[in-house]
Amino acid sequence: MDGNGRWAARQGKPRSHGHQAGSDALRRAVEAIARHGIPYMTVYAFSSENWRRPAMEVKQLLELFMRALTREVRELDEHGVRIRFIGDRSAFNAALRDGMRRAEKRTENNQRLTLNVAVNYGGRADIVRAARRLAESVRAGQLRSEEIDESIFNQHLDLGDGPEPDLLIRTGGERRLSNFLLWQLAYTELYFTEVLWPDFSAEHVDEALRDFAGRDRRFGGLGQVQNA
């Protein structure tokens, strides 16, 4: 969800104003995805690299995150959205960790849409955590090393039993993965747009889905045209 800072600069506003506008854009995107009946959505809310930003901006981001948890969870719950957080929560303060736990508990039985929120997340760290969990299982005698395959490895990643994404949307003109879901994106279709995240609307969601619908997904095999 790129472009909050650039959007704010164009408005002559501080970066915090862009992050607030980005929070509003996320609400619109979740609503649009839910209307389309898509059952899973994962958003990159705060990467493990975001700690390198100025301390004041990080503080403002985390405060906005806490306010959003307090404000949005009830509405998401009422609309059947289940919230899950992926990433390393240990770096966050106790109040924020407790807010995440309460949001997950409140919405755990909802089935309309599962919203995975990646916080302090990095794809490489995700893979390392999975490897450590598997190593601990082998050391404890709960698993034999020869039993480890892609399916078992996948179960130990942060998304766990969730499906691999079909479509990645990146706003703001950037054209890279930036350490997001590196294992899970192996065959994901990529969609890049110049639109800055605070301007991203339901119409932009529709446009991305139309583009995706026209793709010929081959997963390493022959496409539909070649098989016709």
C-alpha cells in the first residue's frame, strides 16, 4: 500500500496526514473485496524494515494502528470479517499486542472475509521462523526430517493453512515485492499501478480484478491457448 507520504507531500500536508488517508483507503478496499465475495485478503501494514523510518513517523504509524484497532474492529465484526495478524509481534508494546489479540478473538468465528494484517512482517524472517519451528519439531522427535515437504513447510509459515494469494496489487508505481510473502507469491499474478494508495478506490479494485480475469495462469505448465 505505497504512496501515503508522496500523497501528503502533494497536498502540502505532513506524512501523518497521508497515513490517515491511507487508513481510509484500506477501509474502502476491504469493503470492495468483500462485495466481490473474495474470501481472503492480506495487507502489508507495517514491514520489519519500517522501523528504519524516523522515530516520530514510526510512533505516529503505531498510534494510528492502535486507533484503527479500537475504531474499526466492531464494524469489521458486524460485517463478518475475521481479522488475523501475521508477523513478529514481540517488538510492539503490551497494549498494542493486547489489542491485536482482542481483535482476533472477537472476530475468530466470522467467515465472510479473512483479513490478514502483516505487521512487523518480512518474508525472509517468515521463512526462517518456519525453519526454526520445523527444526524444533525434529529435535523433539515429533517429526522426521524426511517427512518435511512443501506442504508441511507451508503450514509452519505465518499464513499457515490460508491459500496462496492469486493476485498481488501494489500501488504507488513501485515494481518489486519488498520482502512480502516471498514463499507464497511463487505463482501469484502481479498488478502494479501508479495510483497512490490514499487515492485507491473501489473502482481501482474493479480494474485490477478485470485485469486479473484476463490472465492466462499456467503455474509452470501450458496455458489455455496452447492446450486448445
